[in-house]
Amino acid sequence: PRSLLKKEIPEIQKIIWGKDVPEHISKHKVTMDEAEIVIRSDTLILEGHSKRKILVNRLASRIISVIVEIKGNKLIVFTARDASQIERNKFYEYEKIKNRT
């Protein structure tokens, strides 16, 4: 996955949750509040499949990925889960760079 700069993502005015998303992400032990923290924070953004983005950030001791699609100033949430090993490695690189500045 290729990382993106935050400025490539427009300011989000509305987050759209599919009707099954809250139940689905709860199976991954992620709450809607936790997913929204990742969405609204200074987060690593990776390219996903089919025009989707993967937002990755640390929440306490966990690194969470939120898979979304951006349409204008709306963000559609598909799922949220613990980050994969590849996503975690990219996030560790991102943290190192971010902590140097």
C-alpha cells in the first residue's frame, strides 16, 4: 500500500455508517467511537483496493485500521479492525518520521 498525505483527503463533513457496520466492527472488538477517533485524528492513510483508503492509527496499545471510501466531503465506513502486519509496519515508519518533526 502507498501512503498518502493527509492534505489529499478533503475535510470530512459527514461519516456514513452502513447498517451492518457497527455489529461487524464489534466482532473485531472495535467500537464506532474508536473508529471515529482514527478517522478524525492525524492518521496514516494508505491506498486500499477499489478506491478505498485504509486509515491507520494507534489507540492505547492497539493499532487500528479503518477501511473507508471518500466521496466528496463524505466518508463511508466499511469496516474497522486491528491493523495487519504490513499496515503496522507502515505505521511504525510513519510514527518514526512524525516523531522526528
